[in-house]
Amino acid sequence: MDVEIIVPIAAFSFVLAVVWILAASGQKKREAVHQTLRLMIEKDQPISSDLLKDMALITSPRRNDLRRGVVLIALALALCFVGLIMMMHGNGDGEALVIAVFPGMIGLAFLALWKFGYDGQAD
């Protein structure tokens, strides 16, 4: 196979792997919370409202939006640096800068959702 084929396939495979890992991680967190609550109910342990609030924060969509936004913007900045370094050494025409736009814009959307999308609800 030519490098022109392998690089895009590897890049898209990497993105799919990251999305799959993040989804699996979130699912494991939710399963752990449900398992803990189930065991508490089976053993007739008291479940306080504070405990339920703390467990709900584990999978808080607002907190997750902030984290996703920051990570995606950091990824976009890293791609920008790679693109600039490649251009300085004459190895590219700025393809990495163009690719950096996508995670950067998605990251900004997550940050906007974190800031404005929850009608004043606290974490």
C-alpha cells in the first residue's frame, strides 16, 4: 500500500478508537454507579440524597462538556504546532492547520454548551 492510503486510514482509525474508548469509559462509570446503588439496596443500606448527588456528578454532562471542549481545543493547538513545524521545514503546505479546524470548532461548541447550555444549573 502507498503512504497516501495508509496515512488517512490510520488517522480515521485513530479517531474511531478514541471515540470508542471514551464511550466505553463512560459506560463503565455508569455501570459502576448502578452496581454500587444496587448493592446498597440489596444490603438495606441507607441512601442519602447527598450520596445520590455525588454519584450523579460522576457522569455530569456539564462537566463532561467542559472536559471534552478543553481536550479538543488542546488537540487543535497540537495540530497547529505540528502544521507550523512542518511548514517551517518545508514538509507540508499546512494540511495539519486545516485539520486542526475541526477539533477546534467542536471544542469551542462544547465550551459554549458548557457555558450557556444548562440554564444556570450548577455542576
